[in-house]
Amino acid sequence: MFDTLQNRLQTTFRNLRGKGKLSEADIDATAREIRVALLEADVALPVVKEFVARVKERARGEEVSQALNPAQQVIKIVNDELVKILGGETRRLRLAKNPPTVIMLAGLQGAGKTTLAGKLGLFLKNQGHSPMLVAADLQRPNAVNQLQVVGERAGVDVYAPQPGNGVGDPVQVAKGALDEARKTLHDVVVIDTAGRLGIDEELMKQASDIRDATDPDEVLFVVDAMIGQDAVRTAEAFLQGVDFTGVVLSKLDGDARGGAALSIAEMTGRPVMFASNGEKLTDFDIFHPDRMASRILDLGDMMTLIEQAEKAFDVEQAQKTAEKLAGKTGDFTLEDFLQQMQAVRKMGSLSKILGMLPGAAQMKDQLANFDEREIDRIQAIIYSMTPAERQNPKVIDGSRRARISRGSGTQVSDVNQLVDRFFEARKMMQQMAKGGGIPGMPGMPGMPGMGGKRAGARQQAKKGKGKGRRVSGNPAKRAAAAQGEVAKPAADGASAFGFGGKPQADGDIEIPKELRDLF
């Protein structure tokens, strides 16, 4: 969604790197590039002007002029200002003191309100609530039927007393839904209203009547994130018509430029509360302005990644796996590997998961071309193995590999590749778990507190087939040798940490290339 903006900003910041001090010309050039980037992303012009003015003002201040790294300070300023225009703080749903909590959805036709009603219902259900969806869109053909199907998929009850298709009074349906919710003990009511094909005064009046009749705790304006500049005009019309309390961005996974997300909160003063970024009912998240700003700047979204991992991974199972990798309770097997892979699949698309990592923008092409079916092939290969083969892959010989490839519909080379990579990965993970450092990095010691061997405990080179050092019988030579030991530079102690190499001048420690690459 934000690829255009992300690419532009990355180029802008790249030009600042290496500058010890920013001149007035540097600041003006950076501001100009940011302005172009925002306009290309379809951000509303008033928002762009305000944003660039604030960035320039702060960039000329002491926080940049006295910074050790001006480029990083400018990135921080842009990040802070992005968070501001995205709403500042995460806004949660306001729940009624006396149930049911009433949530009304409004927006243009085609914005995805009906599907979003199902996503919101599933989200509330997973939060421990008992939601009920209300089919108050009686205008659009089959809208009622669609909501019933979506509700069934989400496992949420649907109140649909009228068939729709132009038949029935939506205001009466909404009022009746509140009575039904109280009788059936549903604590949240989500009202799906009719969409408009533009700023339709009659349908806007209908939405206003539903609001007056139900007095909702939240009115959520659902907007298609791909409609660009028009999103602000539409949002302002709905703000006057129904006075919504929050915004939901749908279709954030699209390929549009995403200006709507950066404009609506600033222009309307209403926060973006939720974001829908896929077709599945689970592709629905609370909108965090700080996390979205980090994604735009390619700084990653580790908090969302951690939260998804906490939902997908079983803590007890993860602990058992960690103990196996540390060599405490047997070997890490293909069975364990399969369980871990399935847990990762629960987190969603792997390309989306990897996209949350810092620097993911640098591998966009690889992520875009990533074949999710590769994981299905790996699962098929493992499922084609016997329990004994999964527990001990070393027994998989040539004939077994041929049988497994036939059973999984793959090539023998695929089976060979999986088994070989498994052994390599297991060796690396076990070494890291035991604190033995990272394979392929000679001399890198175990991490502190991880139980690895201290590099200083290495065996010293032996001379003369293990005999002690020869001492000369000449007193002059003995004195010279002793003097040489005393004069031996202390910097050579770097070898105790696995670095080795020639003694360095003060403050100039040579770090192995592999370690520099890792950093």
C-alpha cells in the first residue's frame, strides 16, 4: 500500500547519510523530497503543507544541529510527525456501561462494510464478547444474505428479520435488534447500514435516523484506502451527516498509494481505529499509528509480530522445543520442526510476517515472489515419512527417500534438500542454544549467560610434543626472554575473545569480517 511513499522516503534519507552537519540547503532539499513523496502517495494537500512545515521547523532546531547523527535525527522527526497525522495514539472501542454496546457502520457502497462487520464480529468474539450482527442494509441486492453467510463463517449470530432487496424499514430493524440483544444476552450489536453510491442525501438521512434511533456508542466510518484524495471529501460529508466517532480503513493490502490513511485522521479529527488488510476474516487489526509510521519508514513492526506470535505459539510447547535444542531432553526432530512450522502458518502469510521485519523494503521483490505453496510441499514430504523417520531422519536412506518422494508428489531431490537443510539448521540452532556461538563465524564465543565455553579457556598451542617450554641455560638469554614476555602487548588478549590477529593501536580493535557483516 505504501510502497511509493516508502521508496521515496528511503531515497531521501539515503542522501542525508554521512553528513556530519545539515545545511539550510540540505533541509530544504529534504523537505522538498518529502513533499513530493506525500503528494505522489495521494495525501491531501493541506496535510502535506502542515506536515512539511512542522518537519522543517524541527529540522532547523537544536535537536538536529546538536545531534551526533543529523540524518537519524531527521528520520526520528519524520517518524514523530507521521505518528501525529495518523492519529497520535491507539484508540480502543468505547464499551457501554450497560450492555449492549451499539456499533454502527457507515460508508460508501463497495467500501467493504458487510465483510468488515463479520471481521469485527469475529474480533469481538475472540476478545470474549458475545456480538450480534444486524442486517440493516435493505437496499443493496443480497446484502442481507451476504451478512448471514459472513456471520456464519465468523461464528457470530445475525439478526435479519427483513429479506432486504428494497423491502423493510432499516430503522425499525435497528431498534428491534437492541431488544433482541437484551433478550438473548448479546453484549455488542454491530449494525450494517446501506452504502451510498456517492453523497446520497436520502440514504444519508436514513443513516442519521438509525443513529438517532439507536444512540450508538461508536459510529465507524468504513473507507476504502484505495480511493485516494476523494476519501477526505467523502469523510467530511459523512462527518456532517452522521458524525462518526472513528475510521476503519479497508483494503490496506491493495496496491494504491495509501494517501487516505495519512489524510483522514488529520482532516477530520477522528482517529483511525481499525485496519483491514486482506480477504480473510482474521485479516483485521487494531490500528496503531506508531506501528504504521514505522512500517512506512521501513523500521519494521516488531510489536505486532510479537503479538501474533504469542497468539500462535503454545508457551509450553515452545519451552519443550527450547529444551530439545539445548540438548536437555533429546534431539530436535522433524516432528518438532513440523509443529513449529504449523504454528508459524497460524500467524498468517509468511510474506506479511517477513514484511514486518526492519529493512523488509529492501527485499520487496523476493517477498512478492515468495511461493507460499513451498510450505505445503514441505509439510507433504514430512507427512509422507513414518513416525520413526521423523524422529530419526538419519535412517532415511535412498530407497526411503524414493518412497517419500512418491508419497508426497515431489522429486527425490526435494526430499534430499529438506533433510540436508534440516540437519544444517538443527546444528546451527543447537549451537546457538548452547551458547557455542554462530556456526560459520570462527572464534566467535558463546553469548554471556548462555553456558557456552569461554574463549579464554581454549587450549594453548603446545610446543615440543606437549613438553614444557625450554629454558635456556644462558643467563643473558633467560633475561632477554623474560623481558620479551613482559613487553608482550596486552592487546594480544583480544585473542581470548576469539578475535586474534595483530596487536592494534589503542581504540582500534580489528573485528572479523563475518562479525562486521552480522552487525
